[in-house]
Amino acid sequence: MTVRSDLPAALALRQMINGFRVSQLIHVAGELELADLMRDGPVSLEDLAHRSKTHAPTLRRLLHALSTLDIFEQHPDGRFGLTALAQPLRSDMPDSVGAYARLVGQPALWSTWGQLIHTVRTGESAFPAIHGDDFWDHLAEEPELGRLFSQAMTQASGVRADAIVAGYDFSGVRTLVDVGGGQGRLIGATLQACSTLTGILFDRPSVVVDASSVLESAGVSDRCQIIGGNFFESVPPGGDVYLLKSIIHDWEDAESIAILTSCRRAMSADSRLLIIERVLPPNVSSSAAGFGDIFMLLLVGGRERSVDEFRVLLDRAGFRLERVALTQSDFSLIEAVPS
Ligand SMILES: C[S@@+](CC[C@H](N)C(=O)[O-])C[C@H]1O[C@@H](n2cnc3c(N)ncnc32)[C@H](O)[C@@H]1O
């Protein structure tokens, strides 16, 4: 993140310090589904308040605050409508961030950011310290939150799916296993693009219950098996390629090696492993991965890694890193083979 050079430092910092207000304003707009209510054109305040079950004079104040950020605008006739910046808050947009806007302000996540100081002092993830269980168990125990998290991941994977699929040659691959594949957005897009491919979507049972509609809308449900399980115990055998997207960065080294070892056990000698992650570049301060790294530690006890760090993990789990390829997105493909 860079400081805007046209502002005095104190003003630029003050804007950053107040960043939490922006997050909460957008979060509330997401919770109230305001962008969906304005999808077909501008709407009167009274109508919006009625349909969002809110206090009209306060909703006006919320909309005015969001308008100062160019999210929503008030028309001369008094009605409120979408700006270009508000469009991705709609749940029906291919690049929707609506679920993510709703997710970040949920008390379980919001309160975790409030304990960043604990994480920095101790090096521990703050989530278990506050909530008494780890993030993944918490999502399983709170099904609505779990579903929202998976939806946010599905939307985030959707935005990058084409770039990732285009970044790897799947010809000759018969069976693809997506380990921790969430609701199946990425494997769905991959099977859609490669008509001879069959797939296995593997994730926690509480997550894969919602996968069939995602695979159906990709038109691939007849070619994709859905399996619930725990990747620390085992992952399904029989794949030519094992995908791990945004999995390894959720975990410290010991757990990462355990997940990779489960994959290695399921694989045959000529299967391949594809890790899809943001990779830390030598200049960490200029990268989105460097910025996200602290969030991984705070929430799930994970970390972002450099190519060399991935190489060490892979080596310890019985793999040889073969190549790293950039995609037309912020994610790289790290391809490894059994050593
Ligand atoms: C950050 S999400 C990534 C989801 C998906 N790969 C994507 O990129 O959209 C991490 C995934 O790991 C799954 N996961 C966490 N612990 C797991 C476990 N023990 N066994 C199987 N899946 C697990 C979560 O349910 C979640 O879907």
C-alpha cells in the first residue's frame, strides 16, 4: 500500500486510520442488499427503507455517507441508484464482492481484527484466543457464517477462474482433484473449459453440501464427484492432477506438510500437484501477498510464502518443485511432482 503523494502525510494517515469506517459502511450496504434493490434502476428512499426493513432517515444518512465514496448516487429527483463502483456489490455480477463485503463485518471476523495487537505480541492467531475454537471449526458450528465464507471464496475464485484455467495445459489430464475446493467454482470452470476432464471436488462435509448447485450451473455435475472429508486424514486417490488453491497459505509449515503428505499418499508416481497461491516476491512491501500475510496469521494462523519457502515445504512432503508460472491474475501456479 502506498501513501497518496498529493496529500500531506498527516491527512493521508488520517484517511487510513479511518479505513474501518469505510469497511463497515460497505458491509452494512452488503448486509441490507442495497445494490440488489437498485439493480433495475434508481429507487426512492421510502421504497428502499421498506424493502430493507430499515429506519428511513438513517438509511438516507448511510446512503449519503456511501455517496461521498462514489458508492451509490442520489439523482435530482431524490431517488438513489448504483454508480459504477457499486455494481460489484450486486450478487448477480460475475465479479461480485457482495458476499465478501458481508463477511468482513461479521462480528466473528470484525472482533478478530480488534485483537491484532495480541497476534503481534504473541505470534499467535487471534481467532482461537477470542472464540475458543479455530476458524474452520467455528465455520462448521455456525452454518450461516460458514456458507457466507464459502460464497465469498466462490466469488473470489470466480473472478480468477478463467485466468487460472488458461494458465495450465489440462490436455492429457483425465481426472482432476480439487483439494479444499470449496463449493466447486474453480473445478467447475476447469471442467467446463475441458470437456474430456472428470473431477473430484473434496472439502469439509459442511462445505460440499452447497456444491451441487455451483457444479450444475457450470453444466458439469455429471462429470464431477463430490466428496466430503478431512485433508489431514486423507484425500481421494485416483487423480492425475491435484489442485490446492488458497489452501497452503491458511496453515503453518507443520500443517502444510501434513496436507501435502496426504496428497502425496493419494497420488500415483506420475500424478502432478498444482498449488495456486499468491507468491511473495523478493520485494514484499510492494505486493498484495505481503499485505494479506498478516491477515492469514490473524485469522487462521497461516502465512504467505516465497517460491523458496514453497520449495522447502514440497521437499519435506516428498515432492520436487518443477516450475512456477504466472497467470493473468494475482495468483501463480506452482507445479510439483513426486520426488
Ligand atoms: C481459503 S478456502 C479456499 C477454497 C477454494 N480452494 C478457493 O480457492 O476458493 C480454504 C478451504 O479449505 C477448506 N478446509 C479447511 N480445513 C479443511 C480440512 N481439514 N479438510 C478439507 N478441507 C478443509 C475450507 O473448508 C475451505 O473451503
